[in-house]
Amino acid sequence: MSTLTEHEEPRSVAFHTLGCRANQLESSALADEFRHHGWFVSPFSESASLYIINTCTVTGGSDSESRRIIRKAKRLNPNARIAVTGCYAQIAASEIAQIEGVSYVIGNNFKQDIYQIVQEIPPPDGPLVKVSEIDKSRIMAGATTSAINRTRASLKIQDGCDFKCTYCIIWVARGPSRSLPISVLKAQLMDLIEQGYQEIVLTGINIGQYEDPFSHGDLTALLKELVAIPGRFRLRLSSLDPAEVTPALLDLMASTDKICPFFHLSIQSAEDHVLKRMARRHRVADLYAVCKLIQQKIPRAAIGADVIVGFPEETPERFAQTYHALSELPMSYFHTFTYSKREGTPAADFPDQVSDTEKKERAHQLIALSDEKNLHYRQQYLEKKVHVIVEEKQDCGMSENYLHITLDRTDLPQNSLVPVKIVAVTQDQTLGQVCS
């Protein structure tokens, strides 16, 4: 396979990223590598010489959206090369290879090598395909945010998942769980602190499975090392399974202000039969126990959740049990998803599939409940002080316990950490007064 010469090499690249925070972070790291080699990273809406599409495959709808974006890139510049990577590329390489305009199909195992791969000229009879089974010894590291222009930094600590939920294909697309060493993560975090970031989100596909490859230390062991680093910063954990919220983790979080009092739980349902059919590791009693323990040890903590409605065999009565449990649990919000068949997963063939109409109705009910609980949670903080990271627009920010706050000033530097008193709460806004 021949390689592009310096004269032939295109110098503009545009990224489009679908799906999770891990994908966003990986695209950011890739964009920084292209910049390092002298490329111009342009907005995806503009003409570029190379388009890189980092795909998601969590649902069939995600696959459809990825194909739409590929076609859009072809329209933006018919002469551009198009590289498709990510989970959809890992799962359906041959399908993507048939799409007009695709030059490269690059699986997750080779995502970190994209810059080198696109130096090769794709064959005239079809795209260059680089896809293989996930290598457990490989993990794409990175702690960069510049390409996605986010206020907070992200630090990827882990990739992959060892659990096989019946609705999910990510364990195939991302491979088994594997983690970066604590020593590497400490160095990356120190670099982010030196860059001025005051909030860093620890991310991965399933961060609760973190295990140092040398010491075998778990997530709590990692956090103990990270919070010991000098400096003014705070860490925020991304999604956790309820089974991964341990007393040791809670004790550590309660002992320091360097870990945000925030939990986003991947619960998916609050009815035992549905949880069993999903092959989840927890049951409803576990949800109550975990939430009670969080409240006991960290009273100010925000607790959110991901919930799937309309899973096969979720009868109206079973949905009603989920609704009842969520109304009782001390949660400040939920992200509600309607179940979508994913071919290649056991749940796609389960009997008693729920109609789209019923899924939408159940989703509307949970969204309304989430809005009600979120308002109640925010009202508890009237006249109380929180600490807010100022966003890019400079008139808003986020508190340690996940309150999105509109500020009474617009002259504060982005990424600054300021004390704020909550002075008003409405259905749509939390208003804060910056303390002198």
C-alpha cells in the first residue's frame, strides 16, 4: 500500500463524534495529534480534505445516524477522504465499507493509530479496512479537551466492559475491561491541573470496573492517589453501576472536597423481573440500599440515573412498579431512554416486545417525574452556598452537586471556581449570586 507524499497530504480534517463521553475524549485526543502534525482542524459543517466520523452503535438508531453523517460528509466535499471509526465500525465493518465515499474503516483496536493509517492511500476498489478483535493489552489513553472545547477536562481511566447485559452490544464493540495504571493517570491529572482545569471528569466505558494492571487497586484506590495530588481541583465520577458504589468509596468521598458529591447510576429499570431479563447485577432492594447509604454518608449528594422504558416483557404493571420506585428513591433526575432493538443482542429476540406508542407514553411519564423531582431537589438549596465552575458563556456554571446555575455576573473567567448563593429556583432555572 502506497503512502501519501508531503505534497499530496491534505492538511484539513473535520471530526464528527456520536455517542458517549469516551468517544468525545478520544476524538479530542485524535484532533490534537493531527494539530501536532500541522493539520488544520475545521468544523464538520465546512469543507475538509479528510473527515473522521467516530461512531456509536448502542442502538439501531445510532447506526442509522452514523450512516447519515457519512453521507453528509460526502456531500460537503465529494473529493474528500472519509474515515469511519468507533463502535459501529468495529461491529459492522463490511456494511460500512459498502457506503459510497468511505475511504477507511477503522475499528476500535486501531483508533489510536488513525493518524498513521490515513497516511496510506486507500485501494481504488474499496476502502482500507483495519478491524480486528479487541486486544486487551491496548487502551487509547488521553486527557485532552481542546478539540471539543469543553469547560471541564476528561480523564479516561478505563475502557471496555466485562458484563453482558442482554440489550447491549458495547461489550463486543469495546472489548473486555482494561485500565490505565495509576502512575500514568496521576501524571495526566497533574498535567491537566497545570493547564488550569479545576474540574476533571473520570470517564471510561465502565469506570466501576477500574483495576490497576500492576497493583490491582480498584477505583477507590485510584481516587485515594488522585486526591492526594496538591492543588485546587475537583474530580467528578461518570456513570457507575449500583453494585459498584461501595462503603469504602463513599467513605473516601465523604472525607474530601476533591470528589464531587454526585452519582450517576446506571439502573435501567426498577422492577426485578425486568432487571433479571436485562441480566443486570442489582435488584430493586439494592437501589434502595445504595441510595440510603449515599444519603447517610454524603447528605448533599446528587443522585441521577439512566432508565430504559419499554424493554421486552415490561408490562404496564411492571412499568408502574418502576415508576413507583423512582418516585420514592431520593434521585434528583433521570435520563430516560426508550428501548431500541439492537440486532445481535439476546433482547432483540425476546417475546412480548412493547409497542413504540407505549414506549413513548412511558418515557413522557418518567420525564415529567424527573422534572418534578429535579425541581424539588434544587429548591432544597435556596439560600445555601455551593461552588460553581464557570462555563464558556461566563453567565452560568455547574456546582459540585450537579446544579446548573445561572449567575448574576458575566465577567468571570471561564473555568474559574467561585462561591455562589442560590437565590431563586424556577422550573427552568436555578439563579445564583456570586459571593464576594
